Amino acid sequence: MFENMIYLDNSACTRLDERVLEAMKPYFFDTYAVATSEFGYSMGIDAKEGLENSREIIASRLGTDSEEIIFTSGDTESSNMALKGTAWALKEIKGRHIIVLQIEDFPVLNTAKSLQKQGFDVTFLNVDGEGFADLEGLRKAITKETVLVSIQYANQEIGTVQDLKAISEICKEKDVLLHTDATHSFTRLPLNVKELPVDLVTLSAHTIHGPRGIGALYIRKGTPVSKFMDGGFQEFNLRAGVENIPGAAGFATAVELVTEDETRQLEAMRNRVIERAFSEIPDVTLNGSREKRLPQNANLTFHYVEGESITLHMDMRGFAVSTGSACFSRSLEASHVIRGIGGDHERAHGSVRFTFGRYNRMEDAEAAIDAMSEVVARLREISPLARK
Amino acid sequence: MFENMIYLDNSACTRLDERVLEAMKPYFFDTYAVATSEFGYSMGIDAKEGLENSREIIASRLGTDSEEIIFTSGDTESSNMALKGTAWALKEIKGRHIIVLQIEDFPVLNTAKSLQKQGFDVTFLNVDGEGFADLEGLRKAITKETVLVSIQYANQEIGTVQDLKAISEICKEKDVLLHTDATHSFTRLPLNVKELPVDLVTLSAHTIHGPRGIGALYIRKGTPVSKFMDGGFQEFNLRAGVENIPGAAGFATAVELVTEDETRQLEAMRNRVIERAFSEIPDVTLNGSREKRLPQNANLTFHYVEGESITLHMDMRGFAVSTGSACFSRSLEASHVIRGIGGDHERAHGSVRFTFGRYNRMEDAEAAIDAMSEVVARLREISPLARK
């Protein structure tokens, strides 16, 4: 591996912030007991206090109270619980229909498919060419049997930010629960659940320089959710398992460390990459919306070249970027997101995602696009698909 | 909290070993990418290698190959997956009956109860006065409809170690899958899945000075298990979610650090506590077997006194011990384990568990029993139940 690898895949995973580790250490080495009730021993009571402080910090970033936040092992579990928990709780009462966006990330998409196998009827809602949910289609798809709508806040690959306000108004009007996967937008885009009537929100620490293995689910008070993880009585008896208190402390600190200033810096890098790609490289398509996109995300298709080849050649030059190509993502097929917005296999295979994080600087973005220009030119020279 | 708290609740949670944290750091700060396929960038390939090395270390401690180990978020998830995964996979093929031990820990016990609500028939197998499974009862309970038997290796509270060999022979003879929760015995007691025909084993790092939020499930090749955590294609497409590679590295190091010598030291402390309690304190009952018990576990009922009072008074003297009393454990009722072995509420309420770990020394055990003698005498003086 390169000594000074420039890592531009921050939506997949992020480097841990040293300050996050510092926040975890007291719970590794000093207050390492499980959280006990007030009838427990003092180390357990202190541990409980640490857990609740972390919960409070995360809750307040969403504009809510801590009893509406439960800790999970990450966004995958949170989305499993949101979808299965509401579907199971309401199937006898309301019905067996759920609606998810066609371009959701795998935790939502494949949980929906798993519910399909359990006899639920699932609508995979269409998106337009930039990835925006079809709002009229949503309105029409909701029936009296619909127990849940799950539409992501921002897309994991192409960064398109949905109009959650309009979506939540439709759901409220139709009296159906709304879940949103905010894994990629949390702290980078505003979300206040007191102002926006969303009922469930998936959150994760791994995208914001927090630890892996910890996430959270916002559950609006009164929302019917069956337990997904059975066992002990932790997390208001909603999620069993020994509490990951160091993880929760790390997550809370990661949340506190994200600032508006930093997000604007990531956005500037993103903008620079998009601008230079369009002005310096021919035959480029921006995937997703130019205006309403995640501040840290650029996703471009460089036509006539293969994503795996780009990744390999960028890697040899010291840059880590990802592609919507099949083998890279281990998903067995080319990006369902690019195909969902109407792209063909060639567009999906040639797509490259740059996602910026705390440890990137503007010169990294500049260097990446310098390298990208060379790599694309070189690969097109040898590509049978390219226009010479 | 006391500056030098003597922590004797290592079965609930353990202090992280500094060497475990050192093993995690490279994956926090250097190789922090997600694990990619061989078509990914080099940091992802390195991350994958780290993950697979950790898997290999854990597998080899069980005497098996790494493709039979999947990482989870901990023992709770592993047991959820083992029970629900096999029940769901086999319900249409074989039947809807499972058998679990009456004194299982909550992840198995309450997952079984959750399956009951889903229409499964559950047998809660009895134990004798020391906590041993009723083997004749097991033999009789297995029907053609039985998809799974789940019997723990060693009990979380009273430390009784089951005769897994006899149990596995019955299951093999009757052609039924066997799961065992080895959360409290892993590395402390031998378990070789090549020699013992157990099909699924729950493991966790938090009991052996590893990180919280990471565990594993051993799944014998060919065992039908439905996915519990839906989403991405990680862990041989059996368990979705961004891999917790630092956690896996920490878990593997925690496994490597447990030695036979250390386990014998814990056993000596346990023996000393039991011996001194019996010789110095009147009206004491040992809960569980004297001979076949977890090396690190002592569980004693001090009659005529309340567990919460003991915990509180021990805490004031600087000792953290746990009790099977209801409020302490947050389980709403007094220990189902003590009641399972025929104890009444009084015996459950007065039970105290001492579990030893790496950071305890013999003088801690001695000091704990000194303090216990005083605390029990004092509490009995004011107890209306005590024989004066």
C-alpha cells in the first residue's frame, strides 16, 4: 500500500478521528462495566450515565429527546429493524404493503426483498434521471394496506438528496409511517425530526469518522416497532445486547466533531472535481443531481472505460476511489442505482465515486482529477469502445 | 467511583486489554477502508486480508476453517441468527419445533419466545438442581418436527458446564441440529468442533477483554441458515453490514491472549472464594455444580439477605459483584436460572455472582470474601428474615 494514499471513498468507510478514540478510552479502561440500573454498583451506574450522555448528544443533533434514540450495531441493523419491526408490528393490524425507493442502499433494498419472501407486497418506487423519487407515483402507490414508506435522505452512490419535506407531507396526509436512511447525510445535511414528520431514521457512525459497529435508530414516540434483536432488556427493551458504551461515546463525539465549516470544505472539493472533470475530460456524465446532492459526493461516468480498470490505475497512482462496477462492489451486478436512473450497463460500469472526508484537502481533489485525466486518456487509447 | 474498584463481574463485561486496542489501531488509522474484492483498491484488499486473518485465528481456536466463522455484532446477534436462521430455513422442510434449555441466557431464551409468537412450538428443557440438562428429557422431546436444539456450553450465572458430548450424540443420533451458546466458556474451556458434532456456536469478544460490538457465529458447512441481517453481501453473503474490521482484529487478539495458565489462576480465585465462604459464613448455598463449573465463576446465595443490599454494601467497600435479584438485572423478575434449578425467590434474591478476569489477583478474591463476611453479618443483623 502507498505510504500516503489519498483516500476518496469516505462514503464506504472513514478513518477514525483520534479524538473519537480518546472519547472511547474511558469506557475501555476505567468505566468498563455494563450499564446497570440505580440498584447496581457504581461502575455500572457511571457506565449507564455515559451511555445516556451519548444518546442525548445524538438525539439533540436530530432535534429530539434521547428516549427516541436506540443504539444498534450500525445502519444495516437500524434499517432491518425499521422495516421488519414496523412490518411485523402492523401486518395483522394494517396490512402487508411497504414502499421503498428503487435506488435504496442494500440494507433497505434487501430487507424489503426479504419481507417480500415473507409474504409482504413491496412497491419499488421509481426515480427520475437524477434519482429523485416519483412523488406522484408515491401518492398513487400508498393504499390502506401500506404500513411503511422507506425513502432515503441522500443516495449512497450518486448523492441525490430527496425532498423529504414533500415526501413526509404525502405520508402524513395518507397516514402512513415514513422511514429514512440518513446514513450518508447525517450531520452533513440538516435534519430536525421535530420539524419534519419522519417516524424512523437510520444513522451510523462509520461515515463520519466514528467507530464501526455502532449506529442508531430514531423511533418517534408511539411508533409501533417489533423487536428485531431479541434477548435482554437493553435500550428501553427495544434492542437486546450488551450495550456498546465505548462505541456510543465514540459515535457521540464523531457527531460533535462535524462542523458546518468542514462540510463546506468537502463541498468545495466536490465542486472542484466536477468542474474540472467537465472542462478537462471529454465524454463525462455526472450521475445524480448537480444542485441537490450530498456535499461530499461526486459521481461521474467516464464513458468507454471500465470501472475496475479506473480503480486499478488510480490505485497505482495512490488514489482510492470506488466504482459502480459489479466485481468491485461484490454485488454480483453493476450498480442498481445507475441503472435505476436510466443508465445502461456501460454507464454503470464506467462510474466513479469520489467521496470526501475530514482528512482530505483541496490539493487531494486537484491531484485526483489530474490523475483521473491521465488514467481515462490512457484507458481510452486501448479501449475498443472508445471513439478514437 | 472508587479509584481502585475491584471489579468481579467479568461475565457481564470485561476491561479491554491494552494489547487488544493496539491490534485495532492499524484498522482505525491506517487500513480503514472497507474490505474490497481483489478488484478493489489496495487499501480495501489489505483490509480484507486483515479481516480474514482475524477470522482464521478465531476459527483455529475452535479447531475449524475460517469459512465456517462469520462475524456478528455480538453474542445476542449470533444467537438470534442461529435460532431464527435455522428455524426459518427449515420450517417448511422439517417442522416448527425447537428445544432450548430453561436456564439459557436471554439471547437464546427470548429468541425462542419470539419464535413461539411466530407459531413455533418451543420446549423449554428442564435442568436438575445443579443446572444440568435433563438428557432423557431431551431424547424424549425431540420429534420429527424438531429443527434445532439449543443448549448452552456453560451457564452465565451459575457456571454449570453441560455435557456437550452427550448432548451432541443425542442430537446426531436423532438427526437434529445443535446450537450452543459458548459466550462464557470460549477460550476458558476446550471446544473443538471437529471432535464435537455441534452445528452452530455463539461467540463473543466482550467476555474475554476484547471489544464490545463484535462476536461471531460458527456455522458448520452445509447447515441451512437463513440470513438474519439483510443488506449487503458481506460475510459469505450470510451477514450484511460494513465489516467491523478493527473489532474483528481486537476479537482475534483477545482470543490469542487467553492462556491456560491464566484460566487456572482464575480458577484458583474462584475456589478460594467458595472455600472461604463455606468455612466462614453460615447459611450459604453454592448455586450450580461444584465440579463442572466455569473456571471463573462462583455463585453463592447468602440466605436471609437481599441481593441489592449486598451489591450496595459491597460497592461501598469498593467491590463490584452482581446479583440475581430483579432490579439489578433489569429483567423484571428474579433470576430465572436460580428458579430453574429449584431455588425459590429468596434464594434467587440473595444470590451473588463473582466472576474473575485478567485484572484480578488472589488478594482481590481474599479481600472480597473478607468484605462479604462483614456485609452479610451486618445485613443479617438487621434482617427480619434472619435467624438471630
